[in-house]
Amino acid sequence: MISQMANRHGKVIEPWVSLSVDFYVRLFIRVRDSPIECHRSIVKYSSVYQCIDCESYWLQPLGREVTEIIKTDVKTGKYKKYKQQGKPG
């Protein structure tokens, strides 16, 4: 949730330390400006599906990274896109 809020403003967070003391949680993070990393963060999120009978679970990523080779980029010749993942089938 914190990462999603940072992505709305073109920022990325890096968690450093999380502490659980008594009845509250304290989280120390580093915030950086990086619009490119914001696009890459969709790969980290996923939906969790859990079986009722056997308690096993399956993670479905919300996005995936697709690398396409194009001729316009002189340095690497590669261009990365981030697409939404389809529904489970």
C-alpha cells in the first residue's frame, strides 16, 4: 500500500527496517525519485488464490515485463514494456 501511494507520485520506496513493538508497527523506508522504477514495480504485486480443501495457494502476478528488440535504440537495441497480466484460466 505504501509502495502504491509512492508510485502515484513517481517515487519508489526501499524498506530498511520494520519493528513490531507492543501494539504498533514502525517501518523505516528510503524514498527515491525514479519514474522508470515505478513502471517496474507492477511486477512485484500479485493476487493470492487459496484452495479451501488443501490450504495450498497460487500467486498470480498483476504484471509482467516484456523485452522487445527494436532498431531505434542504438545503445542496447532492447526496449522494456510492462503489461498487465491476464485473468487466470
